[in-house]
Amino acid sequence: MRTVTIAGTGTQRGLDRGRDQASEIAAVATALKTHLAAHGHSPGALAHRLATGALARMAADLTPDLWAEVTAIAGASRVSLDDVLLLTFLDEVWALNRATRADRPTDQPPAPPPGCSVLARVLPGRPGRTDLGGLDDDAVPPTPPTTEIGQTMDLPDWSIGREHVLRVGSDHGPTALALAYPGSIGLCGANEAGLGVAVNALTQSPFSEEGLGVAFVTRQLLTLTTLAEAEAFLTSVPHAAGQAYTIAAGDGIACFEADASGVRRVSAPGATAIAHTNHPLAPEASDQARVRESSLTRLGMLDEGLDRSAPISDTLASVCVDGARWSDPLITFGAFRAVGDEPVARFVDGAGLRAGRDWTKVGFH
């Protein structure tokens, strides 16, 4: 999978990205607008609402470095900021579409539901050995525990073939690797400090434009180094669209469900394994949740893989088969997985995941 490297201030990162991917950003913006129109929505009205409403203001106020990156992408690519915001605020576009679905003509199909699948676990360490022939050179040092995290990112078919890895060198944190498409500032990934972020859209949860967009939350999390820092950030900002954020770091793993009503930690303290799909797991949300059969099926498959200690790559591939996805008109765009103490993260496109091809190792440097 191709890697696109950007570095420096938000403005510099956006300028480099916009110049290098101008034609690709324009093409994917056109594809997304065509998709939206086919499902009965007005891309122009949505884009104008994003550009002039509270979502843009919240991103600029709460994550100014990332907002500078987005506006520079638009300027350098010569793609309108409205169109770049459609690509950036994808989860919020879905939420706004659902809010206006009553206005959709009856002959227009609804937008597809989300379908991402997330796993995280703590990998136990191994004790060292000093009794190998009594020679110091034969001693085996102990291996400390570490963490592993991964997910499938499932999107409509306008995104397929546009996947790449974004390597971000920032003035505000460690180098990060994120799965992305042109115009996106990142969907999920990990950083060189051993912190990984995986996400699940929660369409059942309350939405507010007076919150921070998912892409900005995700990228900001990738500037942090510990689970404690991630929790402090998640609980300090208002959230726009419902989203489950699973975090793996040197100090543990945890899952947080965030939406316009607040943030809830849904994993037990000291959890050693986490699975999440596309319905809320918080007890207070269960009565309101409209749970799709696919989300329940995929969660069961993830839990079974964790119970068997199966490789995360195998378990993620298993949820891409038709039997797990029969009611969701989405395609796996790509997947990532990362082990906290490794100098690389691994990525694969959806076709490669389904075919069992090797994952691409991408170094942080």
C-alpha cells in the first residue's frame, strides 16, 4: 500500500498534501458527491453547512493545528474548502444525512450503515532465562507485556482503490501512521510511542454540530503517548457524532463511547481484551440502541477470535466474508494493526484482506 509522508506545522503538512494529491482529492470529492446525490442528498447544501456551521468552528477552536492542515489541503489542491470538508467530516456527513432522511425521496435508497470491526488486547511478556549453559552470552532478557490493536475500516464503494497510509510527522507529537484516502486527514492508526486508535461509528447515538468531528478527535489522539492522556483528552472535549474509540498504549487498553451526550468508558479497568463493532455497549445506551444483525454477528466473531487467541489479522479477515456482512452494503476499505513496541504498523487494503495477502509493514521513519 502506498505511503504519503507529510511533516511540519499543520499548514506545511496541508500544503504538501494538497500539492501532491491535488488530482486525487478532486476525483474522490467528485465520487463522494455523486454517491451522496444518488442517495437523495444535496452535496452542495451539506458542504455549505459544514463550512459555515459549528462543526468547522469547533475544529478550528479545539484543534487549530489540524484545522490549518485541512484548510491548506484545500488551498494547495485548488479543491474548494466545502468539498474538502465533505471528505474530512465523513462521520458527520452521515449523521446529517440521517437527520434529514425524512426529506429524501421515497425512491432513493438510504445511505449504508457503518461496518467497522475493532480488536485490542494485551500481549503477555515472557520471563528471561539465565540457565542456558551458564554463559552470559546465552542469557535471554525478559520481554515486557505490550499491546496489539487493529480494525477493519468499512466504507461505501466510492472509496475503494483510493486507500493509502499517511505518515505524519508533527510538531505536536510523535510520528503517526494512519489509514486514509485523498482529502482525509486520517481514519485510524498508531504512532511511534506505541499508542493506537481504532474507531467504530455509533449511528444510534445522539449527534450535535456543537462538537468536535471524529477525524479531528482521531488525529489528536495520535499525538498522545499514553492511555491516561487519551482518556483526559476524550473527556475534555464535546463530541459531534457517536463514535467508539478503542485505545491501546503502554499503560493499557480501553474503549470509550463518545457522542453529544458525553463520554463513557465501556471496558473494565485493567481489561486485557476488547472487541467492538457498531452498536453501543454502555448499559445506559442499550435500551435505545437500534442494533443491526451484522454488528452483533461481527462482535460475536471478534469475541470468539479473542477467546481462541487467534491472530488479529485472521480474525479481522473473518468478518469480511459474505456471511458476516449480508445486510450491510459496505466494502472493507482497508485494515490496520499495530503492536505497541514495534517500529512499524501493518496495513492492507480490503481486497488483500479478503484474499489473505500479506500485510504491508510501514515504518514510522
